[in-house]
Amino acid sequence: MQRIPKRTLVTMMNALSSGVVPRRGLEYIAVGRRRETETFLSDMEATAEGGGAFRVISGRYGNGKSFLMQMVRNKAMEEGFVVMDADLSINRRLTGGKNEGLATYRELIKNTAVKSRPDGGAMESLIQDYISSILENDGTDNDITGLERSCAILSSVPPSLSPLPFSRDFVVSVSEYLRDTMSDGDGTSSLRWFKGEYDSKRDAKTDLGVSSIPDDSNWYDMIKIWAEVSVLAGYKGLIVFIDEGVVLYKLQSKISRSNNYERMLTILNDIMQGKSSHLSMYMCGTPEFIEDPNRGLYSYEALRSRLVSGRYENTVDNYMGPVMTLRPLSNEDVFVLIRTIRDLYELRYDWESCVDDAMLEDYLRTAVSSSISSSMITPREITRDLISLLDTMKQNPDVPFYDLIEGRSVEADRDPDNDLFGDLEV
């Protein structure tokens, strides 16, 4: 196995043992999803060329949505994109009566990441890259002697930003950021504006001389600004990931759901009609969130008409449509996954488990047979329980492997002529 940094191994094992997706090291455990990955790579090419994509990723809990999104996020940073991500919650939505949409924007800004800062917090460095790029293109040195000239240059709206709302206030805030930081300040007022932390336009105007602030109704306009700023700063574009879309499905108020679905429709139309550039957005949710005719996205007719499968998708999957449905991993893919997890665990603890491939196959049969339904078992549960099993074996070396999984008739169920796990779906 290739050399893996110790920190990455520790992070991966800690996350997987808790049933969550690790931020680091996903490339070491990625299996299957070839066609899905090809779609995302195609989207990246379109985004870098000035276009973009909007897709809804559908899959059951634990079926790999968050894993896939995290893997794509990491790949996007490697390819030179700026990324943002946020999980929706009861207090973070697309819009709401108590600034829930603004809360989502703030979370996205907090989680802004680039290759050099993959764990988030890259918003200020993105601003600095933007300033450096603008001034370098003008041939101006970023020093105190040329401060006023630099601020004047930064106050001029670049052509790619000029059609967008906020563009004038954005460049004013950038100019004030430079002025403050070059005068022994820390740019606090400008950073507050970028992050959407001002509660009133009056305060923002007093501090910065701007006339608007990001709020619940216009935060997406700021996302479009950030997409163009990313390119001006030397990146290929901006890719945004929003997980836990099922939160919108669970809203009790029909009006609240409709308002959020309307905001989603606005974003979808904007990106797909080319009104934004260098921007792609992805939202993850369960099949019910999308397809439920009473509460899901399909309950909002304008969204249903845009997201519903075409007439040619009855018997084959379409990974290029607005809804990407994640199918269960194949038996072979799941086996490769747990074998990789075993190898990484042994590497993490410098310990030989003595669990061979045949035993892993028996473990997987046990995991599936112990579930109420084979379709209910997910890769998340399988990998989490495998790590728990290995933990137990490491701490109790005298307990045989099959004693730990006895009572499942594993040996009797095993058929050496069967291809891995027969017709079981995991």
C-alpha cells in the first residue's frame, strides 16, 4: 500500500469509526462511482470555462452522498477551484423568517477552502489573492507609498463583476480592507461585510461607505460575486456543496417549504440559464426529499418539471441529468472497500489482524444477514462495524474471529462457487 501520512490515517480511522465522512484521505478508500465522478469532472471543465452546473444528489442515508461530495470537494481543490460547503439544519436553510438563509451563507463563507487551506477559513486569503492579482495586472506595488493609488485601482469594478449586484459595494469593501490593513489595522469592518455579519445597512455605510449588505434575500448574489472573484484571484472558479437537503423536506410549514423551494428554483434557473459564471452548486438529499409529491421537491411543480427523469431513464441510469441518483455499491465494490479499511487499520496501528479475504467475505455475509433487510445495510454501517470488530480483536487477541461473529450461520451460508455474496445488495 502506498505511503499515507500518519495524521491522515488517524483522522480517517477516527471519522470512519464514528460513521462520519473524513475530510482527509478519501482518495485512499474511494471505490466505484466511476460514472458519477466523470460527470463531476465534466462539470469542473464547464465551470472553468465560464459555465457551471446545478445538480441534486439523491441517495439513502449512509449510501455515500456525503462521501461522494467530500471526494469531489477535495478533487476540486486539487484542480485549482475555490470550494464552499455547508450542512443545512433547522437554523440554516435557503431562506427563512429569522435569517436562516443568511446563516447558510455565513457557514459557506466560514468553510471557504482552497488547496493551500483545505480545512476552511480561506476567505481572507482569497481576498488577498484578489488584491494582489488586480494590482499586479495594473503594475502597482502593494506598499504604503502607493496606498491611495492602490485603493483607487481596487475601487474600480472589473468588467466581469460589473453586471452583478453588490459589485460596487464589494470593491469598496476590498479597497477599505487594504487601506485598513496597510495602516496597522486588521480589516475587521470589511471582513464583517464579506461574511454577512452586519445587521443594518446604516452601520455598514458608516463603517465602509457601502449601501447594501448581504442578507437573507440576496445572499446568493454574493455567491455569484465570489465565483468571479475566485477567477480574478487566479483560481478556476467556485464550487458550492450543500448537504442535508432533507431538512427542507422536514419543515412543518408548507409556506416555509415553498419559500425554500422557490429559492432553490431561482438558483437552479440562474445557473442553468447562464446568468452566473464560473459557478457550480450541488445539493444532497434523500429520495423522499426529491420525489415525495406532497412535501418533496416534486410537490413544487416548477421544480418537478425541471428535475423529473426523462422518458429514456426507465431502465438505465442518467448521470448527466439534474438529479443524480446514487445506486448501492456493487458487491465487488463493497468487498474492495472493507479490504482497504482492514489494510489501513493495520497500517494505522502497525498491527497484523490475521483477518484474510475469506474472513472478510464471511464478515460481510454476517453483516447483511443480521440486518432486517439486505437493502437497509449501508457502506457506512459496514465500515463502522468492521473497525469496531478490529478494535475488539486488537484488545482481545485470544478471542477467535468467528467467536465474535458466531450465531449467524456464516459458514453454512457461504458458497465457494458463488461470486462473492450472491444476489445480496449492500
